[in-house]
Amino acid sequence: MRSRMNHTVSPAQVYDLAGGILQSCLQLTDHGPKCTARNLLLILFFAASRVGSIFDACRRLCNAPSDQAVRNALRAMLPKQMDQLEHRLNQAMIAKLPKGLRRRSYPGAIDISEICYYGQPQWEQRELRRGKRKDGTSRFHCYATLYVIRRGERFTVAMTYVWKNDSHTDIVRRLLEQAKSAGLKTPRYLLLDRGFYGLDVVRYLKSVRCPFLMPVVHRGRRSKKPLAELKGTRRFLAWKKSGFATHEMKNPKQKTTVNIAVAQRSGRDGKRHQPMVFCFWGFDPGSPRSAAQTYRSRYGIETSYRQMNQGRIRTCSRDPILRLLLVGIGLVLRNLWVWLHRTMLSRPRGTGIELRLALLRLRTMLLMLQRCAEECLGCMEMGMRSTGQQPPVT
């Protein structure tokens, strides 16, 4: 039941909720007198709140075990297979899902988060995917997520590690299957990035009866003919008014038909810009402009990645299992923040609720977890302030 009188959340409440979810779902146990499950969670929360590393957290907490002991304990308790760890992390993400999300279908969005990587793979070359160069590298560890939108509340409900040889169809299939195993219904409609535009993805979504909306990618060489005379998707760029149409996607072996929405847009200077072209199937957006507005709600998944990075522990390890764990912890903490606002900090308004995000920012919740770690394990920096010593260089 939602408390209608709460205006604050204590650090102990946040720690009990976050620690309880991760300890039960990840199956953490004591690994020696100092590497207890409680100490491991406190160290992970401290590192997440400071956006630092396990090494940094162990150096700054007085009664913490060494960073090597923490990593050895995690390796001993975590499964050796990626799919098994994925399952545990997905269970942690849906541990506090509202029951209403399982009763009805809600809009969903899928995207891929790329985390820059500058080293060599641990075991196989397929651990890393190539992409557009960013921050000095073109190699990334990639993670795909599915999140649902319900009255302004955005919950990440599924996550999967993306291998080098995974197609976009494989990614969509795994995420939808994970959401189904969690008891969620097929999304009312699925919002996809332009990178998912392709015949295989469209055919798969139509085969599982999942409505979708995504931008159209105009592939192939540009022709010198007028746009209106072309037969591909570029002909829609010649439209001067918004409207609907159909388009046949095909290759030498397969073909399928999708609906097209062409939405005109104009800049602040009043000049007409290139229209936005979307393909959709399985639902009626009402108008081309409505299709464009509906697609804008997908941008929230980019925000979820930025929030995940606020609580993602940094590491130089090549182990993809450890890296997956650290990304999953960031997503679990973000989901917990959404749940706290819905359950404990919101207030009723009409037939729904009013979210009061100013009462608890995500950064504030992470600082609460840091405070719990400092109180339980002792913070070296606190003692140094009184003696004038400098913190250790990390």
C-alpha cells in the first residue's frame, strides 16, 4: 500500500530495500569473516554512489577487506555463465514492479547502451562490438534494455548482454522473452531506434503480434532522379504534406508490408525541413503528427542510461561477467528510485498519483547508501579531516 503521509525516506530504509533485493536475487552469501554479504553490498553501494571503483572504495573504507578479496568473493558467488547472471539481474530489476504492469499492456522501448572499452577481450572476440568512434575508441561492451512507460513511471524490465554476432532480431527476441517470463504482457506498442529498422526485425515483430513504431532508414545510393519518381523510401521525402502510405520491404527471399507515417516539420525560421518518416504496424497513431509525438516518448530510455551511469561502478577489469554485474546494479538502483517515488513519496491526485521528484533525487538516494557504508565500515577521509592528512592516491 502507498503511504499518503511520507515526505522523506531514511538512509536505512534505502539500504534495507536495495540490499535485500540484491542479496536475495544475486544469492550473495558470506565468503570469509570480512567478506560477508553485508560488507560486500556496502562496498558496492559506496563505489556506486561515488561513481568509483571497488579498489577506491576498499581504500577509503577503514574496515573493508582488500579489493582483491572482494573480487575473489564476487567471482566465487556469481555464476560462470552470462545467461545465468542475466537471469538473476533481471529478477532483481522486477522485484519491485507494480502489480498493474502485469495486468495490462503498456508502451515499451528498446535500445542499446554502448560503454567504451580500450583493452582486449577476456575470452572471445565476440565480447566486443564495433561501432561509431566515440571517446577515442570504436570498441564497446554493449547492453540492451527494455523499459515500459506507465503514467510517467519508467521501469527497466529486461536487460541482456549484446555479443558481437547478435543481430537486432536476436536482441529483440531475448528481451521480449525475458519480459514474458517476468509475467508482463506484450507491449501495447514497441518504440525502436532507427538501428532496428530492417526486414528481419519487422517480420519477427509481426510474427509475435507485437505492434511497433520506428523511424525509416533510407538506404542505398542517392539517385539523380527527382525524389517523387523513386520507388524506395526516399520518395516519401518529396511529400509536401503529412500523410499515411504503405511500403513493401523485401529482399530476394522475403518481403512484408508496413504502414508509413510522413510528418512534416518546420524550423523556427519558418522554412520547411525534411519530413520525418516512420513505419508502424499493429496500432493506429491517429495522425502522422501523433506518430511523431508518440515516438518522442522513446527518448526516456536515453535518460535511463544517463541515470544508470550515475550509479555504475567503474572498473578496468576485462571480465564481462563482472562488468555485467556492475551495469545491472546501476539499473537496479535506478528502478528502486522509481519505486520509492511511486510507493512512498507520491501523493494521490484525481484517479492517479502525483510524482514529487524534488523530494528525492537519484543522486541523493545514492548519497544515502554512501552514508550507510561510511557509518558501518568507517570512512578514512572523516578521520583525516581532523588530523589534516591527505586521502590515499588512487
